[in-house]
Amino acid sequence: MGVRATVLKIVVRSKKDADAVKAMLRIHYPSWEVDMATLHGARQLESALRELEDIITSDSFVILMLGREDVELAEELRRVLPPNVAVHVVPRARIRNTRVEHLAREFAKARAKLRLGARWLRE
């Protein structure tokens, strides 16, 4: 049997934000297999795109969750990222400042963006 790739990936800006999302997943989605990644603190478009280069693949869905302090970066990324990436801004300055229950609701909203963006493509 081959190695199974994770279908869903969550990307946040920093390690502390990743720790907060991991805590939310552990409490609210314990059986889900979700890959976590960070932008290693990147706040500029070019450096964020370099970090996302190896994370975004055509065989997975990616949720990029950013805090309100990174809203400009989020808008720039929305314009250039493929449709299998949902960019979601959490209404707190930083993800790590969001309560776990609120973070779970924001994660649900981000997943909804992926579902609502699905469409058929003719080949």
C-alpha cells in the first residue's frame, strides 16, 4: 500500500499561530488528518509566495489563515493563488489571540470558501 497524501493543509504565518491551530484541531477535529505549515513569519508577498511554493500542490486543498494585521498580504495572495487555496482572515490581530472555539468557527468558514469555490472544468 502506498503513502497517502493529506488532502487538507492549513498554513499560518508563524509557529505560535500554528500551535493555536493545532490546539483547535486537537479539541474539535481529533480524527482529521491535516498538515500544518507556516510562512516562517513572512509578511511580504514575494517571501510568502516562496514559502507557499512547496506547500501548494494540485492534489490538495490549502487553507491559508492569517490574522487581521496581515489583511493586506491576504488580499495580495488572493489575487495570485490558485482556486484550491482559500485565504481567510481571522478577525483578530493574530491567530494566536483567538479563542479555540472562535478559531474552530473561523476554520469552518475557511473550509466553506473551498466548497463554494468548487466548479466543473471542461477538458
